[in-house]
Amino acid sequence: MGGHGCYPTHLKPTDIRTRLISASTCGAVLAARIAFPPRDLEDVGLVAIKDVILTLAFWLLVLGISLGLGQRLLKALALPLITPFEQRLFGFGLGAGALAYVVLALGLSALLNRIILVFLIIGLSWWLAPEFRELVRALLGMPRGMSRWWSGAPNLERSVAVLTGLIALVAVANALAPPWDYDGLMYHLVGPRRFLDAGRLFPDPDNWYINGPFAVEMLFTLGMAFGDDVYPKLLHVSMGGLLVASTFVAGRRWLGSKEAWLAVAVLLSVPLLPILASFAYIDLGWSAYEFLAIIGVIVAWQTGSRRWLVVAGTMMGLALASKYLALMGLALLALLVLILQRRDGWRAMMVSGMHFIAPAILIGAPWYVKNWLWLRNPVFPFFIGGLGWNRARLELYTSFLSSFGTGRGLWDYLLLPLNIYLHHDRFGAVLNRINIPSVLFPLALLYPLRRGHPVVTTLLWLAAFRFAVWAVGSQQIRFLFPVYPALALAVAFAISRLQGDFRRPWLARSLFPPLAVGLMVVPLAYGISLAWSMQVPATLLGLESRGDFLRRNVTAFEVLSTVSERPSGERVLLLGDGRSYYCAQDCLPDPEHFRWAAALGTMATCEDLSLWMSANRVSYVLLNLQDLDFLLQHDPSSKLRLATDLVANAVTAGCLRRAAGDDSAVIYELAQH
């Protein structure tokens, strides 16, 4: 004890007061969330507004903890030549990742429950109180700083800033609606809820997605422990903001303020990005971590600081902990680190390589080791299958993943950059009408016309190799998100530098930058249109219930609810449909889309179907007509077509009869039911 009465020498009375305020504020938010749980399915009125306020409060609390934790960890590294804004961005990424790993540790220790999480959150708020105080001061100073910036900013930058703010607001509004996105209802939300119900993580060969890199979903678990399934969508909006802000800081660091704002405009001209951000997905988190790793590697190359390599490796490890596809990014970035150090000799190459690779592997390893121990495959179920996955099951799922795109011939590969624009509906499963890269990305082809920039050149080579690896895998456009920041920066650089090549430079200045800004209106318009068509405002204001929203916007939700009074233990087979979030105990979903089709397709008679259904405790079969229309286009082995034909024949033969249905879905029941 020191000279401050009963307080330790390192904790002054003002520190205690700050920590008490921080912890009590956090506790008040948690107490309110527990006292006023999320509204029931049919509730309307002011309870909806209460829900929105508490969800936003909890989201901001987690953001604050992530920022504070990241700042605390970054101070230990003492990174050289890092700006305050960059420190906030890397800090948020690092803090969110560290928080996810704390939840992972609880899950592996069978301590994943609400009580433990309450103590964890309050304890972190106590510990991070000094960082919270700095954050509050920074937020209070933002209006004055923004006012000064606005008074001297060019019109281009003002326009991009305003449109970015509007896009963010619309994304947040859409995120506040009840979960309706496909993958969220299939596994991003299903996994955290099942882990919370069990109090631990466990292997699940049937829904393979929840086994493997799941770091961002660990953060979802924090809100879902309190019954809040909207908070995960807001967290993904945050990850989208991290991706956009990382693009901005990269542009400002290497190219200049104008190019940084142009890069933001180009990136936000991707129509799907803001809408995807409002889903309970993790793609933007994975992409942001990969791009932060790229920034770290290049800064390390320029500054000679291996501490930056450690941070880059950490970001890459968090990307590995978020999605298997990050393995491609790890390989490319590790190769880049070695290439950039080649002039310093083999010893320097190896030392630098280990500074990057060691933290990446160390941080990513728990997910892969877990799968190896539990499921006999570190990248379960790919390449070698694993527990419950024989060769036939793996080949069936792999054929589905390979069915995206326009073909695998030489000509198809040569035309691939063009086809993802002309035939973009063949390259995705999410909102295919707008699932298209920015129409400005081809302007990167203008880059070689002027003297290049070493960083932009490096980014373009990384993007090219990543695109090539993507091309031989599952050609889904959203898997290209990690390369979008690099392309946005290249386009911004090309637009800025090529204006002098025109006979009338003022024409180029009047054409390209306004075009980039104008195209930001496209995703903004789509976001507003989506909110209006789905009646999001009515749901948020309590003018309609969550149930009304879901019955209108989730195919088969209404049909499933009509048979919700069936006796306990009678399940509905979701043929080709993997979404079980709203019927967890009563449905037999198909996350692989073709597993049950393969089983049914081998049957010759309706009696075989009846016996199989009885053996699997299935009394109903759901045909989601909208989903089947899409899946039949990705059914190279015709398994699903054979299964739907069997169901149709069983109805004709009288083994199945219609129980409920509408224009989007039909449920059949066993005739003897």
C-alpha cells in the first residue's frame, strides 16, 4: 500500500471513480437487457422501440470493449509510425479478436453461459475504464474536429463523407430488422445458440459450418446469450465499417487524401456491400482482417519494423479464425513477406517470415486443431472428409460448390473477368440481382498507362493471384471481397494520375471522380429500396410484429407455422433448405442442400419413402419452391431433381398429402399420419 490511503499506489481515487462509473454503466446496460428481454414474436407497440434502444446500447458496449481491449494490447507492441486513426482501426480488430478468443476459451471449458458472460463483460469494463475515458473524450471532440475538416474539405471529400454516412445509417436500419438472411438462419446464428444451449462447443458433422473457423460468431454469442439475435447483424455492420475505414487509411498513408476518399467511393459503389453488412454474416470481418494484414506487411516492408509483421500476422491469424478461405491469403502474404526481404539474405527472410507466420498460425490454430481432434480433419470436411463424411457425401457437396460460374474450360477462364459482370447471376447465391463487383474496377486496367506506385503495384499483384486461386475454387463473387480494397485503391490512383493524359484534363476531372461518387448512390438506393419493400421501419417502430415481418420475408416461415401445433417429436424434412433457426427442434434441415436429396433419390417407391421418413422420425416434407428453383440450377448430379420427382410421385400415389402451402413453399405429410 502506498501514499493514497487504502488505495494501491497504481490506483488513485480518481481511477477508482472512473472504473466504478464504467462498470456500473456496463452493468446497467446488461441489467436492462436482462430485465427487458427481446420482444416475443407477436409483440407490437413501444416494446419494439425499447428493443432497438437496448440492442444499440449493447452493440456500442461491445464496440467500446473491443476498442479499449485493442488499445491496451497495442500499447504493449508500441508500433512505430502509426497514426491515431490507424491505431483505432487496428485496435478494434485486435480487441474484437481477443474478445472472441476469450469466449472461445469459455466454450472449450464448458463455461459458456449468461452468468459467466455478465461477469466477463463487467470485469472488462472495470479493467478498461481508462481506455473508455480516452474513447469518450475522443468522441466528444469529434464534432469540433469534423467541423474544422468540413470547412476546409474539397467538395469531393464532403460528398463521399455524406454518402458514406447515409449508406451506414441505412445499413444499420436494415440490420435492426429480425434476421432473415439465408446463411445467418442456416449456421451463423444457429451455431452460437446451440453452443449456448449446451454451455460449450461441440462437434457437429451434420451442420459442418459451425465446426470451423468461428471467431466472429463467438462475438455473436455475447448478444445471443441475452436472447438478442439482431446484435450480430450490427456487429457485421461494424466489420463492414472496418473494411471501408481500412481502405481509407491505406489510401491516405500511401496515396494522399484525395485518393483515399476516391477509394472509399469506389469500394462503396459495390452494390452488395452495404446490404451484406446488414446480414448476420462474417464475410466482411474476414475480409477486413485480411486487408489489415496486408497493410501491416507493407508498412513493415517500408519501415523495417518487425513489430508491424507481428501485428500483420495477428490480423492474418484472426482471418484464419474466421473463414477457411483465409488460408489462401496466408499463403500469398507469407510469400510476399519473403519476396520483400529477399535482398537482405536468407537469414533475414526466415526471421521476417517467422515474425509474420508464427502469430498467424498460433492464433488460427485452435480452430484447426479442434477439428483435427474432434472430426479427424483440420479443415473439416474438405479434401479428406472426416467424422460422418464419406467420399460420396464430400463429392456431392464439392460438386455443388464447383457449380458456380459459367464453366471450367480454358475459354471460360479467359472470359471470367467479363462474365462476372455479364452473367453475375451464375456466380452467387445471395441477392444475385446486385451481386456484382463495382463497375469501376475495370478502370484498374488503366494503371499501367502511367508510372506506377510500388504499393499499388504490390496490391494489384496480390489481387491478381488471389483472383486466380479463387477461379479454381468455388466461384462465388462474395468470396472476392478481400481483394476489393486493393482494386479500389488502384482505381483511385489511376483516376487521380491519368487525368493529365487527356487532351482536356478538366474533362477527366469532371468525369471520373463525380462518376465514382455518383455510383455510391446505387447501393444507397438498393438499401433504401430493401428497407421499404421489407417494411423495416414499420417493424422497428412496433407497427408490426417480428412474426409479421418474418412471415412476409422468410420463405416457408408462414407455411411452417401452420403445422407448428403438431405433436412433439414429429419433424419436418427441409429438402434442400438449410435454415433451421426458427424451427430448431422440429426441423431436419439440409445445410449441404443435397444430402437428403441423395438419400431420397435412391428410393424407387413411395413405400420406400414412407419407411425412410418413419425411421428418421420425419412426418412432413417441406418443398421451398423458391430455393429449389435456384438449387436445381446447381444440381450437376440431378440428385435434387430425382428427390423432388419422388415426392411428386408419392403425392400422386397417395403416400403423401398436402398439409399446407402457398406460392413459395408447400408441406406434405405422410398419408397415414
